[in-house]
Amino acid sequence: MSNVKKGYRIVFLASFVIGIYFEIVIFFYFQAKNISNILLNDFRVVVALKKDANPDEVKKKILENKWVKSIEYLSYDKILSDLEKNDNLLYLSIKSMALNPIPNIIKIEIDPLFLGNIDVIVDMLSKNDSITDIRYKPDEVVAIMHTEFYKKLLFLIMGITIAVIFILFISGIMHVGISNFFSSANESFKWFLNGFLGSFFGVVAVYVIIYPVKYISQIWYWPSFYYHIIIFLSGGIIGWVLYQWKKN
């Protein structure tokens, strides 16, 4: 009986640690994903057109490039109209000027896969005779590339973790055989439940640690319930497999 209780404790603690590890990976994956989306939605390369430039021709030429995800043309009148609604004081200042200081512009959304070549993209745009100025936020490019890297890395770790648990499950079946693997269902379920509860409390522990400081970030996001179910079941599977190995 003492060996059984010891086995329960081992399964619970192992699943508890795995629950903490898996929950932290998933949590930070979603933070990186959300930050990346916010930065990507904000980042644009803005080009100013010459007064005599044909906007349609410039747009057509820009759209020929694979690194373009979308473009938005804003005329002088449209920019002034937006200023009148959002910043009336600035609008009145511009209207009082003898010369128009605002050019027609094109906002270019860059495919994230090509952001590493932003200098090449800017150089290509600068060769267009209809473009007088090019503006973008270099620091934002660096931030996007970093968050994209961490997002993909964490997604890969999640995939490897699920694959390892699946391999563990298959190896357990191969070790004892299909019929033996599902025998002693009552006792197997107890070990499964210990693993399930261990991973559950692992998730709760992460939540208890993170929740009090969530106000620090406005982008705080907790993974959906479906991901937690995967974590709980992973702990349960570990408990079930360990029992089959112990039994044999």
C-alpha cells in the first residue's frame, strides 16, 4: 500500500511540474502572439509622393513586389479631413498656410517574412522618381522581428512537448500491448486522475503567480480553456502510462 501511495505522489509531482512548464510556455506564446499582432497592425512604411505624381501608377508599381501585403493611398484632402475631426487646431494652422505642407502619401503594409530586408525595401522605393520621402519606425521593425522569433520558438516547444507525450503514450502501449494497456481500468484511472490533478494544480500555481501582477501589462491574455484541457489530459496520460510500466 505504501508503494502505491508513493507512486501516486511521484505521478502527482511529475504532472505538477509538467503542468507548470506547459502552462508557462503556452502563456508566453500567447503574449508574444498578441504583441506581434499589435506591432504588425501598427507598422507601416509611409512614402510621400511628388505633387505631379500619378498615384495609380505608383501603387501599381509598388504592388508588383512580393513583400507588399497591402497599401493604402491617402490624398491631401483625406488627411486634412481626418485632421479636422481629430485635431482641429492643427487643421486650422495648416489651412492658414500659403503653401500646402502635406503631400499625398501611400501607407505600405510589409509582409512580416520580409521585414529582415527592410533596408533593401527602402532602397528599392527610393529609386522611384515619384517618391520624395520614405518614413518608417526602425525600432518597431526590431521589436516585430524579436516577437515573431519568440512566438515561433514557443510554438515549436509546444509542438515538441505534445509530440513527446504522444510518443510516451505509444511507447507505453508497445511496451505492455494494447490489451494489457487498457486492463485494470479502475486502478489505471486512479493514476490517470493523479496525473490530471497534478497538471491542474500546476496550471493553478502559474495563475496564482501571474494574476497579481497582470495589471503591469495591458496586453495580458490568458490562454483559452481548450489549451488547459490539453495540459490536464497530458498529465493524466503520463499517470496512466507510468502505472502500466509499474504493473509490468
